[in-house]
Amino acid sequence: MNYLVDTNILTRLAEPGHPLHQPALDAVKRLVSGGHDLHIVPQNLYEFWVVCTRPTAVNGVSKTAAEAAAEPASLESLFLWLDETPAIYGV
């Protein structure tokens, strides 16, 4: 089965010290080991950037722009990429 990964999962994976990091990692591992395909789309990366560069005081991660810029490459290596084209909407 195919799954679109929520940006909250991506954010928790990027925060090893967060209490929800391990549950997010466990969920991803369980789905992958079960033979499921996990996908991300451009919108995930836009949202991820916003959360990563937002201060922790307002529910962000407080990464610098340079730190946040390095993250998408690792996410794209972990998950399957879907372009946002009319085909993914079933049109």
C-alpha cells in the first residue's frame, strides 16, 4: 500500500531529542518493513522548511536556514518522491 507521509512525521524524524522522535521512527520502520511505500510531495518540504526555521517558542525546531536546507536531501533519500501533477489527483 502507498502512504503519503505527514509533515509532522518528517519534523519529528529531524528532532532526535523530541519525545515523539522514536514513535515516528518506529512507525516509519514498521510500515517499510511491512512492504509499504512511503511517499513525500513538494508540499511536505515547504511545510517542513517553515517548521524547521520557526523558533521553538512557537512550536518550531529553531534550525538555521542552512541547517534546514540540508534536511530535504536526507528526506528524499528515505522516502519515495511524488511530483504534484494532475496524475496524482486521479484526474
